[in-house]
Amino acid sequence: MGVSAIATVLAVVTVAAGPAVVRPAVATTDVPAVVGVAASCGWRQTASELHDVLARATDAAGVRLRESLAAAGAGSAGFLDGCVTGGDRRGGGLPDDGCERPFFPRADWLWDPVPAGATLDPESSAMTAELASGDHILNTGEFGVTLVDADEITTSTPRSAVSLSADWGPDPLAGLTVPVPASLRIPPGSDGHVAIADAATDTVVNLWVARKSGDGLAANWGAATALGGDGREHDGSSTGAGIARYAAVVRASEIADGHIPHALFFSTNMVKPDEVRYPATKTDGSNMDGAGSPIPEGARVQLDPGVDVDAIPGISDGEKTIAKTLQTYGAYVGDNGGARMAFIAEYAPDSDAYAQAGLSGDFVALGAIPWERLQVLSDWSGGTAATPGDETPTTSTGCTR
């Protein structure tokens, strides 16, 4: 474990335990790189694992660090109650085993596969006939989203307030200081999507039309959601549906792995006005294309599980990964957009993961997927589970594969 990771833990312990308890950050050579952040616990999982590792430390620095962690509660009974443990967050990707929810752990809508026996919307055939027409793309470039994962933030990461220019009500980011890595690159398209996860404050800041402002950021609008919450926005917004911009994104690391362990997000030009379905908290629906059977924001679609994806002629590896994800987890209508279906992907200009999987370009055509085999669920769970109320967030149900 590097000095920056230790410093990150100490910074959070300072908040929890008070400055009188915590000594200055120090390096110790006896600490292996075994600590991963579980977002559902904020800083506690990291602190607990580091406390256990330091039981073997013999140098004074390691002993002092373990004492500081213990003073903040690490190692005590009940310290990890409610935490999701295990997993590895190398490179900001999702866990290798798929059984940890590394962010938004209360978002069953995001992490749970489409249940067997899910019922379809009575208008499913009409809506999917409309969705099947037109273009189907993956936005990897101009209209992708920059993701900053919690393990990319250290105590040396600059922080600043984010000023919002839209006059749409009380500032949803008031009082927040947001970590902004110096290396942050904003997608060049007009939407400027950026989402930053901060374990120190258990917050994800989701921004729309973000731009650099001095050493920090400004944006047209945005929202803050709990990193350990359900990924839905109630104060401010970063998407038309109020689904956090950090959620349901196709990550470059997932394409490289050939596996996406969560539902996806897409925009469409046939959003039904005035209807909102969970997990959406609102809608900007306008049915821009004048479709006869528009689809409401928050609706969940699934690719027919009976499709033999591997047998589709000419399908790329990347399209296979997306198609199989649509069969297992589906996708949610989340925004108005210019395409019939445009899926949102991580903006990763330095990665070749998309190109290696046959997904080259900013607006990648997904023409091999049989869109006529889509179906629309009756609600987020296909009628198999109650829709959670805003005051009763969903809870983690375990492994997602």
C-alpha cells in the first residue's frame, strides 16, 4: 500500500476520530497492497483492513498508525456492521468476482438481474417496435462520461466548490468541496458529463455541462448522491430521469473484461412526456421524434434471453458484451437524446479497450444486436418485487452473478 493510500485513510480518520487522536501521515514498509475501499461502508472497510494488517508491524510508524485507527473504532465489535466486504478495486474497475456492490449498494434496480418470470408491459410490443427503428449507438467519446472513482482520490487531490450557472432552484451542491484530480479530462461534447466519487464524504457528485474553472470545476447543473445509497437524485439532477450519472455506465474495464455486472442507461428521442417510473425521480420527456408509442423514463428494457448472441453473424466482442448485459440486467430509459437508443459509456481516451473489442469511434454503431427482440418490463422488477418508496431505500441482496 502506498503512502497516498495511507494518507487517504488518515484524512478520513481525522474526521471520525478528531485531530487530537491522529498523528501525521507516515510511510511504513510493512504494509502490503491488500486494502480495497468498500463504498457501502465509506472509509470503515479500508480502516479495518489496514488495522488488521498493521498487527504485524514492528516499526514505530506502523504501531502509531494502528493506534490511530483503533482510536477511531477500527477492530472494535460492530465497526463493520452493514458493510459489504471483499473485492478489489484495481484501476477503478468493478470487483473481479461480481459479488460486491462497489457503489450505490442499495440500488437493487442497478445490480439485480432481471428476475425469472418478469412480466412485460402491455404496450411492450408497440414500444419495442419503435425502439428497434432508427440508430443504436454507444457514446464512448464526445458524449461519454468521465468517471472518477473513489480510489483515485488522495489527500493531495485539490478540492473546490463547484459553481452552477443554471437558475433552477436552490444550489444542490452548496457547501460541498469536490475533489478534482489535476489529470481530469472532460468529454468535449456539449453535455460535458463528469461524475466524481468521494469516499471521504460518502458522496458522488454528478455534473452536467462541466468545465474547468481555475483549479476546480463549474457546471450548468448537477446533483450529489450518497456513494452508499441507491443512485437516485432528489435534489438537483445530472440526467433527465434523475438517475445518477455515475450509475449504469459502460466502463472501459468492463468491455476489456467482457462482462458488465449491472444494468445500463440509454437516452432516446421517443421519451413519453409526463410519466415517471422507478428508479427515475423525474422526467424531461418530450417525444422529440413524435413516436406513436413513446417510452417513459425509468422504464426497463431487456433483450430476449432466448437470443443466441454468440451465433449472431459479424457481431463484435464489444457488442456481445453489451447484448449479454441487456439479456441479464437490461437497461433503463434515462434521458432525451438525438438517437433512437444511445447508451452511455465511460470517456477513456487513453484506453484501447473499446477499439480492441471492435467498438472504435465516438459514436459506435451497435448494428449487429437484434433490437427487434427487445421487450419492456411492466416495472423495474417485472412485477416480482415491490417498488421501494423514497423513504425506504432498497437493500443489498448479495451477489449479482
